[in-house]
Amino acid sequence: MLEGVKQWLSAISEDAARRAVGDVANDLLRFAQQVEIDRQTAAEIAAATQARLDQLTASAEALKQEAAAVQARLDQLSASSERELADQSARITRLADETTRMGAQLDQRHGALTATLLYALRGLLFTNQGTTVVKTSREHIAGVFSGLSDRLLLELAEALATLAPLEPTRHARFGDFENSADLAVHIRHALWLSAKARGLREAVIVPWHYGTRLALHLENDLSLTLYASGHFEANEFAFLDRVLGPGMVFLDGGANEGLYTIFASAKVGGEGRVIAVEPSPRELARLRRNVEMNNARTVEIVEAALAEQPGVLSLQVAEDEHSGQNTVGAFAYEGVKTTTTTEVEATTIDDIVRQHALAKIDVIKLDIEGAEIRALRGADTVLREMRPLLLVEVSEASLRHQSGSPVELRDFLKGYDYVMFDLDEETAKAVPITDETPARSTNVIAVHSERAGDLLER
């Protein structure tokens, strides 16, 4: 029996061993398979890792190259900055030297101007015996500044330019300043005479109203009055100062160099409009300069003469001294010479309104040397529908040269129900013109009867 048990145990052990061996073999196979899988996975990871390393290596190389480029640029900028700093330092040094030099020149110029003024005052105030006396005759003052250079003369003229207040002025007519008791007026007169005698073409910059400026040529009637006295047609401007306001439309017929144009532009502001009508090439150039110098963007320039109908007219361009007398007729005063005759375009006020799409005109100023009636005949629609206030020169001599007269002008405007006013010298207010109180000024105001009451209150 014991032997049988041994055999049974032996059999069991063999089976168990076979099973154990089989299990071990299976485990080994699975392990081998797992190892293979892990090997493949490891290979894939290694490949991916190598690829990433290659990528990082490439990126590192790119960064290295970029860093090198940045460093090179920094080196370049550093060198450039050093050069720019050196250049800037040199410029600052030159500027400092120039400033010092200019300061010395200004000191010299100030001394020269002071000496010149003393020279002028001595020439005007003292006789050879030292007696105080104001000597203001043309013959005397014409030579007061004869010792100055052209440049110093113009600089002195610009430095002494003045502007009278916007207020009514008695004796504001042409030439009245020669009787002034103000010595400064006669000094400026002397400067004007000296500049004109030398034929100086360069303009001086003088102050004008509301912070504007004018380029003034010291050679003509306009500049003589304005420069010497500090005002021009003072009562007319004092009147317009009360009439013009923001948003208005002003038509300047015979704009000349732009005194009324620039003034009106300042008064009507950015919402208003100014139409400046001028036919003379010489005056147009000066008008444009003044418009540009004052950045007067509301000004629109019309290169034409005003007349009763469109066409072409012959303009007599007066000599420089009397440049305000250019005319499509004949000169009103004897002795005025023509420098040239030029063909110019003629237009009408009604056409200007259409071409410039004007919804209204508030004020029209006409100073066109006798063509005033002709211009008003070309403003039929404007006078009937818009009824602007008119500031019109009425010169019997000028009107006569174009087959007109003050009476004809009055009757023409009366046909549109306009009434005429003069300007009082004490107040610059409108005063009705009647047979008993005729106009004393060559410039008159005309307004539609419906607005006459309002005008008298201004």
C-alpha cells in the first residue's frame, strides 16, 4: 500500500511539474512578448526622443543664430547711436555758437535801431542851433533816413509799424495824417518816403485787426496812409466791425491787396465765407500772399472784373504809386500813368452767387473805380432777393468816366427800395443822406428800406 501511495504521489508530482513547467513556459512567453512590446515601445520613445532632441537642437541653433543677429544689430545700433550722439552734440554746439552769434547781431541791430531812432528824432526835433522845433515838411523828412542800408531801413520800418484802434476817427481821409501832432506819424512817413525813393520791392509785415497781418509794399497810396497813420478808411472799418459777425457772407468787389478781405475773414469766422473779386495780376499776387499768410481758409478769390454782364474788358493797370486806381474806364485823377493794359474776364455778382452756390450775401463792398453802377446792374437777383447791405465808393469823377454819376447810382438803388447813408466821423454810425445833409465821405452805405431801422440802431 505504501508503494501505491508513492506511485500516486509520483504521478501527481509529474503532472504538477508538467503543469508548473507549462505555466512557467507560458509566463516566460508572455514576458518575452511583453519585453518585445516594451522594446518596441522603448524604440518608439527613443525615436521620438531623438526627433525631439534633433528639433530642439535645430531650434537651439536657430536661436543661437538669431541671438548672433540681435547682437550684431545691437552692436550696429550702438555704433550708430554713438555717431548720432556725436552728430547731435556737434549740432548743439553749432546751434549754441549760432545763437551766440545771432545774439551779438541782435545786440548790434538793437544798437543800430536805437541810434537810428535817435538820429531820426534829432533830425526832426532840432535845428542846427539846438532849438527844439518839429520839422515835418516833405522836403525835410524825405532825407532823414538816407544814411541807412536798405535792409536796416526795412527792418526799422517793420519794427515801428503800428495799428490804430478800431474806432471812429476824424480827419481819416487820405493825406490828413500830414497834419498830425504825433511825431511817430512823421517818423513812419519818413521811412515810407525813404523806401519809396529807393524803389524797394520787398514788403514789410504790419499788424492788422483781430491778430491778422498784412504784407505791405511801401510804395503806393494805400500803404502810405496805413503805414504812416496806422489806419485805413478807419470809419468804414469801425462800422463793419459792428455789422459783420460769425457765419456771414461778405463779397469784396475790388479786393486789391486784401485789407477788407482779411478783416472780413476774421470777423465771419470758419462758418462764414468771403468772396474776394480782383482783376489785376499785380494786386492778385499780393492778395494771395495776404490770404495765405493769414491762413484765411474762408476766402475764395475770383480773378475777374465786376460788370453788368460777362465778357472781356480792358483793364488799365496804374503805376505802382497809384495801384489802387486800376480801372476798366479812365483814371479819375490827372497825372496817374498806365503801366500796362491787360484783357481781363468780366463777371457779374449774380453769376458769382450761382457759381459759388451762395445761399445769401450779407454785405457787399464795392470800390472798383467807377464801375460800381455796372456791377450793381449785374446783381439784379441779389438785390431783389438777398438784399445785402452795400458799402459803395461814390466818386463823381470815376463814375463819370464810365458814363455814370452819383445821382444815377442813387436812383438805381432807389428802384430796389434801397436808401443811402453816410458815416458820421464822431461815431462811425450811419446817417441818412438827404438834400440837406449830403454825403461827406466818398464811401456810402446803402441798405434795403426794411433794414434801415436796424442799421440806424447799430
